[in-house]
Amino acid sequence: MWKAKTFAVNVLVGLVLAGPLAALALVALPEQWRGPAVPWTVVALAVALVALVRRPKRQSD
Amino acid sequence: MNVRRALPLCLAGLFLAANAAIAADRDPCRQMPTPQAGVPQSRYAWGGAVTHLIDDNTGTAMRLRRLPSGALEVDIDGDRLEVRKTLHANGDFDLAIRADDDLFAVARRGEHVRVSRRNRTVDLGTETLGEADLDQLQQLLAGSGAVRRFRAMRSMLAATTRRTGLGVAVDMIDMLIGVLKGEAPTPIPATTAPTVSAMSYVDGEAEFNGPSCYAVWEAEVIAAWNDYAECVYSFPWYSPLREVCAFAWVIRVESAWFRLIGCSSIPIKVEAFDVESEDIRR
């Protein structure tokens, strides 16, 4: 249950972050690279980034 | 406040700082071509709404894009053939077809049409068009390699290309040539009429049946960026009002982003299942 909630939060935060990131990527990329794949790639990267940042830390001994 | 709670604030600050820094290094006019005299400029410029297509049969590269002035531009690059048509928002158009050294050009401005080929020009008034004008046009177009090559290319286009917006643009150019040559107009066959599937809409390929979700988002993002750059450059570099520009940009692109997500969701449609036609094992 906890993992599902964590996953859902990661996806939601990733989606919110992906908006401005995708917009920046669109204006920064050359015109020939633009396309529908850009925003969805950014979504995947943003969700992965959020999951990485929010991963549980190991307890040090 | 622990690190996890501070993370969203840090990221938001990073966004504001990063995009302000990026904007400071960019020319605000980079996304928009230099405005031309006499052409009205829309506030929300479309900087990147472009459709590319390569025909399967002929290998012809085609491109349709919307210019910041609101005009539509079609570029066709085929085997020793170049075509460019620009349709302005007020209905005027420019058409140029080049094959080898044969350049055929047509321009319409209001009630006047100018047709030129090989240092010869015919000026026509659409309201005063007479038989003598048509004779002149036919002499002008006689033996045009550019027109012949264009029509050959059109006749070999794949059916899938003909059904796209670019295919219809090719048909329209062909009809215009037919009118100039005094031919009877031929209707576009129903089999090549544009069709669109739900998935092509989702995939961002449905330019001919209204802009796709992606095209709308892209246009809004480019327009937001242009407005943001304009806003940033209207304040001195030390002014904190630049951050307000960044905040407005973030709000605008987030709004466009969630509209894209809502627009792109896969449509769920339950079809009535035809039991009679199924071979059911008993």
C-alpha cells in the first residue's frame, strides 16, 4: 500500500514538474527534433528523477 | 523544515532562476522571423507548428507550416522539382514551381493575379478576365517542364499521402494550374478525401482535421516563450519584476501542459459486439 502511494505521488509530482521542463525542452531543441515524443520523454525523465530523489535512504549503522 | 519538504520549493526556485538565465542569453526574436511590411503580425505567433511528410511512392518531401503572420506555407521538394506555396491570411497567395531551369510563378494580390515564366509576365484582373487573357496564359504555360513535372509527381503520390492535408494542398495547386490552363475543373475523388483516426489525433498527426493536441500545446508553449522573452526584456536586468514574468510563464505552460494531458488521454469507446457474425464454438 505504501509503495503504491509512493508511486502515485512520484508520478503526480513528476507530471507537475514535467510541464515547465517539457516547455523548456521544446524551445531549446532544434526544430527538427520537435515532436510529440518530446513531452512524453520529459514526463518519463521527470518521474524517474522524482523517484530517484524521493527514494528511501538506508539507515546508517 | 526537513529536506523533503524543502525540495519542491528548491525546485520551483531552480525553475525560475534557470529560465530567467536562459532567457537572458537568448534573442527574444529568435522564435519569430523578422516582421514583413504590410503583413499583420499576430500576437500569439506560431513558431513551430510544422507537419513533415515523405511520400512513400515518390520520395517527395513535403512540409506544411504556419508562419507567424498566420499564413500557411507548403514546401515540396521532389526529384528535380521544388514547389512553394504561401497562402496568406487574407486569401492572397504566392506559388512558385521550379524544375531545372523552368520557373513558373503565380501571385495573387486582391483582385490581381500575376503569372510569370521565363521573363514573361501576364497580369490579370480577376473581375475583367477575358478570352484574350486566357489565350495569353495558355501560351505562357505551353511546354512548361515545371508544370509537367509537378503533375507527374501528383499522379504518382501514394494514396496515404493524398489523404493528408499536404495531399489536399497538392490537389489545390493542381486545380489552380488547371484553371490557368483553361481546363474544366475536376473534383477531388471521394476516395482521397481526408480521413482521420482517433489514434492519429492522439499521436499528433491530424493537422488537416484541426490542430492536434500536440500542435496546440506546442503553439501555446512557443507563444508563452515569446511573451516571456518580451516581458523579460521590457525590464532592466536587476528588476525583480522579471521574476513575475517567469511566474506567469510557469502558470501558462502548466496550464497548457494539463490541457495536453487531458486532450491526449486515450478515448475509450465501447463498440457494439456483433455476435451473429462471429464463429462461436459450441
